Amino acid sequence: MSGNGGHRVRRRQRQHFQIAKALSTAPKVQHGALPWRWVDGTLEIMLVTSRETGRWVIPKGWPHDNMSPARSAAQEAFEEAGITGAITKKPVGRFHYLKFYGDNDAVECVVHVHAMEVEEELARWPEKNQRTRRWFLRPEAAEQVDEPELRAIMLEFTP
């Protein structure tokens, strides 16, 4: 192998190894919020950008000590999107994704998704300078996310 081709092959092999390693252990649990609202009888869903890649995602994160899963999801919605509202105790679904750490490590996560009817959008919040938040019509929101299971949750969700 010469030139850049060898580097690309090694990088791809390293990525495949990371994925296999991540999938060989039990998924790590996260909690997420599916922020929604009605506008003139039309359902809208809020997404935020991820810090690392700028992809559109729902607010999600690791469990918080001394908080229920629903409360953890609400806390992530506050930190990442600057929103508050009523959140379902019971998840409306779950999805899997691979969380990458730098170039050398990955872990499989399962996100338990709680629906949040947004009541307030704050002008300032902890991660405002690191993320963008935006409302989408339901079909547009589903098109924006990469995870097929999350897409299905959005399309099947009924408030």
C-alpha cells in the first residue's frame, strides 16, 4: 500500500475494530427527551446539534445521580436546549447509537426517550454557546436524524 490509500485502509480497519469492540459489551444507558409542541394543530419537534459533529439529535445524556430517568431526560433538555416542560414518566421508545470518543474508542448506547411537551424556551442555558436548537415539522425532524429507531419513534409518536 502506498500513499494515502494505506492510511485510509488502516483508518477504516480501526473504525471497524472500534465498532466491533463497542458492540461486544452491554449497551450503556442514556436518557433523552423528545421535545414537542403544537402550532396551529401541527406537531413540531425540537432538535439540537451535537457538540462533536453538528448532527441534529435530541437532548440526551448519562443518568444523573438521585434523579429518575424522566428527570434525567428533563435535565438534559434544560442543559442542551434550554427548554422546560412536562415530561412523560414512561419512555415513548428507545434507540441505539454508537458514541465515539476521539479516534480510538466507541461505546454502544441505548437511549430511553421521554416525550416532553415544551412549556418554556429560555434565552440562556448551560450549553447555548455549544449547540443550536431548532423546531422542525415532524417529518422534517425525522429526516434530520441519523438513527432509524429514533426516526421511527418520531414518526409514530402521538401526544
